[in-house]
Amino acid sequence: MWIAKDWKDYEVLDTSDGEKLERWGKYLLVRPDPQVIWNTERKHKGWQKPNGHYFRSDQGGGEWNFFNLPKNWDIRYKSFIFHLQPFQFKHTGVFPEQAVNWEWFGELIRNAGREIKVLNLFAYTGGATLAAAAAGAQVTHVDASKGMVAWAKENAVASGLGGAKIRWLVDDCVKFVEREIRRGNHYEAIIMDPPSYGRGPKGEIWKMEDSIYPFIQLCTRILSDKPLFFLLNSYTTGLQPAVLSYMLHTEVVSKFGGHVEAEEIGLPVTSTGLVLPCGAAGRVTF
């Protein structure tokens, strides 16, 4: 398992009965987590007095209860600053486990010895974009949500990367890649962090199980002749590391060569010293 263990402003304090207790800077949040199927004693005092608690609804969705929590605040990961704001579907604006991937491809970019163009698809609030830009890459950041792209820009400015070589685009990722093929544009690296289900800016439907394989096929057409890496993340049940590995072997390695690794990604749990699984990632290094 690949573990994001270098955070100072974030930690999973404890887990029990379908929930996790997290520290985001100086604030404590309780959020549901489907991986937490165990019911252990809740010894940490933060369970009794969190600053925010997200409750799932039996009808779907859910809602937050807040206790002395500001509307927004910041946390830092090394040189990066992220604006946080709890919003619908329990999210805060950062997926901390992805830091393990930021470290991996950041080192590849820094050691490449050449100009690297990175395409970040389903780019959310820009954690991967900041990591790639800070390492020296030219980054194209694509997300279907105008609000998420604006949020990512704010994170870049806060992190001292307002002048970095980043192109910010609000677009449907599939349609953008199709246009890039027609334009003849290519990238040395592709990052994709697709949702299990989503809609594009014009109502385009994305369903991970149905859409991801043909999309990988499509993306291979915009990889350069000398690619550096290809990263695929999954938070979808059923798309485990072996599945990611199989897809990357058949569609990427078969055409470009390279080496595939696929693992679960996770976060350390302070109370137990164990690791909470948080999805999976497949990596191709060329």
C-alpha cells in the first residue's frame, strides 16, 4: 500500500463504526467512511466534541452539523496551501491520501531533465496541479466544475504558484481530449482522478465502470512519443488495483512500453498505528 504519511496539518485520529475522526489544522471533523466496517471503542475525546459532523441520510446524501467551525480555513502540505470549506457530499476540498502520488510524480518531473507537459483531468481543487507545477511542469488543469477550477486557482495563488505555467480550463474531460486529438496536441504525462459518477458542464454523463476503459484508450492518443508517466486513480468499488493494472497494461504499456504498479492508497491512523485504505492508484512509469 502507498501511504500518505508526510502531513503535518492533517491526520486521521481514529476510526470506528462507519466514521473517521480527522484533524484538519486545528479543527476536528467526523465524516462517514464506507471502509470503516469495524466497531471499536472510541477513546479519543475528539469524538465527543468535534467542530463538524457529517451525517448520512437514509434517503441519500446527508448534512453537516457545525460547532465553532469557521466557514473556511487553510491547511498546508509542505509548500502548498489549501483553502478548505465543508460542502455537500461530505467533502472539504482536499483528498489528503493523494499526497503520496504528488510526491511520486513530483520527483519524476524534477528528474526528467526536459520540459514536461502534464494534463490533469478531473482536476478538482488542484492538489496534483500544484505538485506538478511546483516540480517545474507545464500543466493543463481540466475540470467540469467552474467553482472547482476557481477554487484551484485560489490554492495556486496561496501557494505562491499564481505565476506558474498552468492553463485553467472548465470543460468536459472527454470532449477536451477529443479536441486535443484533432488539434494534434500531446502531453508527456497524464493524471486522471475520475469520479464514480458525474456530469459535465452540459449534462454529459460519466459513469466510471462504463467510461474509464474507452477513456484510457482515448488518452493514449495524446501521449507524446517520449512519455514520462500515466496516473489513474479510483475510488470506485470494484475497480481495485489489479483492475487498474490490467487496463494500463493492455492500453498504455502495449503501445508505449513502461512499467506498471498498482496499489491501494491510504492514510495512517494515529490511535492504532494501522492504515485506513482510501482508494487505489495505477501508475505507469516510462
